[in-house]
Amino acid sequence: MTAGRQVIDATRLDGAITSVPGGVAVGGTRVPLEDVAVLLMGGTTTISGGALTKLARYQVIILNCDWRGVPDLVAYGWSDNSRIASRHRAQAELSEPRRKSAWQAIVKAKILGQQRNLEFLGIREAVRLANIRKEVRSGDPANCEAQAARVYWECLFEGTEFSRTPGGEDRLNSLLNYGYAVARGFVIQAVCIAGLWPSYGLWHRNRSNTFVLADDLIEPFRPAVDFCVATMAPELTLDDRDAKRRLVAVTSEAMDRTGASVATSMRDFASQLAMYVEGDKENLSPPSWRPSTGDQLFDEGEDG
């Protein structure tokens, strides 16, 4: 079945999710699943075995959320991709040079998205990110990703004394954590549909993390979430439904000037990686985020 692009947010549902013909019932309201990608559940939500089967059949990723609304558990159905065995084997046998080359391309795409965010917002330090991006080498031995992050976070929320802390509970970190978690759900879905092995990453290594590959592939998409948070009204917090709605809607935004949405770009990127690991594609070309509108954005070195 075709993967969907919508999110069901049932984090505040004090009730049950059950199976009904053609979809599921969320608190008694029927929801068709043809265009659903991710289901968010909360601590007061229950779900039936029939609903789990239905969600797996429609390739919907389930994210259970903690009391803050930040996902802390993920569930997904088995992939029915016909090339899953060969792709898992190809991932395991991928050479170190090709692995490092792929990570180089991902880091450059991520920094380009960060650079574009700063340029769009009129922040002069975007030029520093452009210079750092040019220095990224195979495997990123100089850790240009971290160098760029230090510049980026110092500038993006200037005047707020912001410090990026994964799991942080202050306003900005909470919004970023939620947005990244939702985006990660879409990337996990894309990885599974492509028949890739989610626990076998290109660069990230964590024996307790089943989805290290998703943590690799999400990097070029993080700037889309960053831009949403940076342009959000300062009074909005994760307790506001509008804030969550905007963060969920990031996946429907255009990723770049091609017009492809962030969610579509995630699926295309996972499919591209599958071809890359099997040797059907020589180079990996990750998408790079571009805020909508703005001919003022500079384009130098997009292909390098």
C-alpha cells in the first residue's frame, strides 16, 4: 500500500483506538488510514490488537509519548519489500569508503540547510557555515558537523541564551525534541518501506538503538524543524495545540524548489540509499532544506 503523509495526534485521548472497517476509530471517530504515516499516543490512550494489525497493514508508525508529549517508544510492522534480504546483506557488506562518502554527503546537506535558515533570517554568520561546509571530507574526520552546530545554535535563537540539549525541557528544546521525534517517525517509515535494516547505520552507533539508520537519514531534515521553531510565535509552547500542529505540518512543507514535500523527500532519500548500498547508484545525493520563497538565498556550492 502507498505510504501516507498525515499524523494522527491522540496524545490527549483518554479513550481507546480500535479497528473498524477501512481504518481505525480514535475515541469513537473513524479515521481512514490510506494517507496516515504516524500515530501519536499518550499515557491515557489504549489500543486494541485489531487496531495494531490494521496500522501495521497500512505501514503506520506508532509513537507513544510521555507526559510532555515527546515520543519515547516506537512500533512498526514488518516490511513487505521484496528486496529486503538483499538490501540487508548489502548494508552489512557496504565498504567503509562508501559508508564514509555517504556520511560526508549527509553532513554537507545538513549544513547547507542550516546555512539557508540563517541566510533567510538575515543572520550574517550564514557565511561561516558556507565555509565550514566546504571543508567537509569523507567521513567528516574534522567533525565539521559539530563545528557548524556551534555556530548555528549560537545564532539561530540569538538573545535567548539557548543551548541545544537533547531531552531538554525548556521551551525551545521541548519544541525541537517534539518536532524531531515526529520527523523521525516519518524517516523510520521510509527506511522500513525501502527494505533497509534500521539498526545498521551509516555513521551513528548505539547498541541499544534499533533505529540508528533513521538517526543518520534524518540529519538533512532537521533544519526544516529548526526553521519552524525559529519562526514560531514566542508565546507558543509544547502545551499549545497550535505549536504541535505546526511542527507536525513540517512534513507537508516543500523541502526545496522541486516542490516535493519533506515527507516525500524522506521516502525518496531512503529509496536512493537502498540503491546506493546495492551498488545501483554511484553517489548519494541527499536533499537539502530550503525555506520557502526567498530568491535572496545564495546557491553557491549546492552540488559540492
